[in-house]
Amino acid sequence: MQSALSPKYPSNFPAPDRRLFGSGDIHHSTFTPSRSMTFTDHTSCHYTSMSSKVANAVSISPSPAESLGLPPAPWFFDYIFNSLEYDRWVKSVPSRLLRLVGGPGSGKTSFAALAVKTLREVDQSHHHHQKPPLVLSIFLSPLNTRDASAAVHQEQNPAPFTVQFLTEIERQLDAKLRLNSQLSPPPSPQTQIDATALFNSIRFKLFRFSDVWFVVDDLDCLWSNREEYFEVEERLEQLRGLGVRILITSRTPFHMRVDKAVCDVPLEYEHEHDEEQGRNGLVSWWECDFDHDETEGPFWMCHKCKEAGHGCGNLSHPPPELTTNPFPVTFDISNAPKPSMESLIIHNLQLEHGQFWPLEPPFISHQDEYPPLSSLGRRLISSSTPGKPSREAEDLVDKLVQLSYGNPSMALRLLETAHHAESLDAVMAKRDRLPSTIVEMFDRLIDTHIRDQLLDKTSSREARARAALALHAIRILGQAEDPFSGVEFEDLKAMLLGDSKSCPSHGFQELLGGEEAVDEVIGATGGLLTVDTSAGRYDVRFFHRDLYNYVNERYNEFISGWQCGRGQNASI
């Protein structure tokens, strides 16, 4: 059984585009909503902080940015759709909250859009039922400084973010019920809406549906305003309590726990237990609530052991009851499986250079899309045999998979370089420098989360403190001896507190004082750093190996040259 649940957890929880992913999955700095504050099926609404200075403005939309689109090869996400976590989320009774976590470019928004589309196909097949199912969706996206400033001038006193969030939920409910919203016209200073009354209206309408799924994309873009973030999480937990199955995507794995729920039945081999236990710990189990000597408390059994006839061993105890862990299930998609990455790379190579790989699933359904062989394609097929790819083709795919480290968008960036290479030898050559496409991607991420905040005079003190915290954390990780293991958080925290003495004007040491210090560091970097808890502790590392090389080898002068005390880059 689980000896203790982490006290870090917040109180609101009970204890034909050929690219697979749009640019919006890499960064959001160029996203500009087409319409503001109008509630139609494809609208976006702006939220801007009430602060007099421009902070983090966030757009709300029922669909992703227009630049994203659904992937032309949705089979890439089969590893998620076929996972135990996703399957049990879709079918969960009582309802579950599933968090999909992954670094920049891991495919979160693309998957969220496809999941909504897939669930709505089920929804439409039941439209004749008396109580039909419903799929809700909200895609959040941070606005860049220019758009945020425009939003400030347009909406001097916008409605609270939670009200806007609930308003969009009710708008989608009313669209499904074909009702006119009574409580939720577009929020504005002239329209005062009580969030509690709005939520009660939503609760009443939810009872008219049999099953409800709710997909919320990019929730962590609210993290910079802690009050708003926790208000939304609290409302999501209330919705889950009403039976809504909620899926959240996030770059950052907030509220990570190093402990997990396990089955108390002693078996010789771990694989004999429920598969769920070996991944993230049990999410639901059978519990005998009496005290037991061997567990010093209740006795827990996984589903597999219960079906095998195991029990606590005391026949006088009543039958065990099904219990669900109140904490969200976290599914890390930062490192996509090798077969998925291989298929992605082969498919995209063939879209450019023709069919050089045997026509097997999933490529056989795309054979009409592949052009005639290019010079690289002819080289890759020159030594192949029927039904088997050439050694050159296998080596090329292997190399690109290794360099991608499970990140699909990084793979596509590498493919851009491969497409423009003069020869196969040039593609296979050992690289001494990062490809320009990778460097440009990292530059944009650093600019968005750190540089712009530190250099923008309109940034709030809190925003600058978080940017300084992110900068110092990234510098420290860039000097780590092992880029894969990273740095244990307590060691990182001690080094950050040391750095804060030379950066008193930004006051980021205040962010390291509470129980959520690890979340503060990871959240400040916008997913550039991640946390690994597999060793029973918090190990912080870069989301991708190439980002370590980018920092360690000083590709970005701003990272290495910025001096907080001077307020400028030392190299300028």
C-alpha cells in the first residue's frame, strides 16, 4: 500500500501539410487569434492579467490554433490511444483525471485535437440516444507581448479568467443542447457573472448527458498566475466529481510524487500484478479497510490479484471495496516509443524522396502520396531486396531516431536538414555542430520564456523573477556532468539560492521557499526542464539532450552572458 501521499499536493485535490505537428506545438509566440471575445464555434477569447503591467495573457478557444491542424498520419499516436492509461481514462467509473505531460514538441496539442475528433465520432454515433455523450474541449495558448498589449488596451477590466473558462464550457453545453446561453453572454466589464452561479448552471446541464469527456490543452500556461491556476484546477476537480472524465495536457509535470500505490499481495514476480502498478502505481484497487499487521493499515489488492482470488487472508473481514486514487494519473509522452518514431521518420522521408521502404502498415495506406524517387531515394533503394529495406535506409532511420530522443518535432527538424543534404554521406556524417533548425527552435524557446521577460520593461517583477530563476536553473543544468541524470533537486535548489545573492533585484529566492519549489523551477522554464522521479527522488534535467549541448556549448550568448546585477547581457 502507499504509506503516505505527498503533502505537496494542493488542497483543491483530495490529498496536405507534410509535417505531423504544427508550429504551434513548438512555440506559441506567433499565434494570433483571429477574433476576440466572440463566442462562435471557432472563436478565441483573450484574458489579460488585471495588473497595470502586461503579464501573461492567455487565449481560450474550443479548437487549436489554425496553424496546427490535425496530423495527416494519426497512427503516430496509437501508442497513446492503445495505452492502459488512456483506455482506463475513457472508460473510467468513477471518472478519472489524466495528465499528458511532455516537453516542447512532444505532440500534446496535436494529440489533444485528435483525441477530441476521435471522441466526437463516438459522440455522433449516439446522437439518437435519450441521454447522449458529450465532448468538451478548451485549448489555451499564451499570447506574445504584442498581442497581450493589444488585449490590455482592448479590455481594461476583463472578466476573471475562471469566469471566461466556465463561460466557454457552458457555451459548448448550450450548443449541444441547442439552447441560448442565459447566464453566459461574452464576459465583459458590463456583464457581471457570478462564477458559482455559472458553475451551478453547468452542473444542472451536465445531468442531461450520459458520458462527458473534457480535454484541456496547455493548462500550465496559467502557472505564472498561481491564483488563477488553482482556481481552474479546483473547478476541474469539481467537474470530475460530477462524473466528467478530464484529460489535461501540460509541458510541466506539476505535483509530481515520488511514492505510488502498490498491491499488498506478495507475489514472486512484479509482472504478475496489474500492469498499472508497474507504470505509475495503482489508480484504483480493492481495499480491506481493517488494520493489518503486515501493512500497518488497510490491505490493498490490484485488479489482477482480486480476479485471481487473492485476499487479505482474514476470512472474518468483509469483502474488499473498490477504491480510486484521488490524484490525477500522469502519462509522460516526452519520449515516444521507438517504433512510433521509426514510422514517423520513414513516412516523412518517403513523402520527400519516394517509397524506399517495403509497403507495410502503416505506409501502405499512404502509397499514393509518395512521389517518384529522388536521388537520395534511389540511393536508399539501390541495395534493397524484395520485402526488406536496404542497409543504408535502416542506418539512416536508426541515426535519426537516436538523435531525436523520442521527440517527434525534433525528428522533423532533423529531417529538414536531411532533405537539403547533398548526399547520403552528408546526412550520415558525424555532426560537430547542432543543425541550424534545432538552434533556431531553442532560440525561440529561450526568447519566449526568458529573454523577452527580462528585457521587456513592462514585465511585472514576478515575471522577471521567474525568468531569472529559469535562466539560472538552465545555466546550472548546462554544467551538469551527466545530461541524462541531471541534478538532484535539493542540490539544484542550494545552488540557485547561492546564485540569488548575486541577483537580489529579481527576488527569485522567494520562489524557492515553499513546498512547491520544484514546481516553481520547472514551471518557470516553460517545460525546458523536467523532473524524473523513477529513483525515488526529484532529479531535474533538460527535456532533450540537444538542449544540454546548446547550453553547455554556449550557442546562446544571452544565457551565458546575462548578469542580473547589471540588468543587461555582459557581452553586449
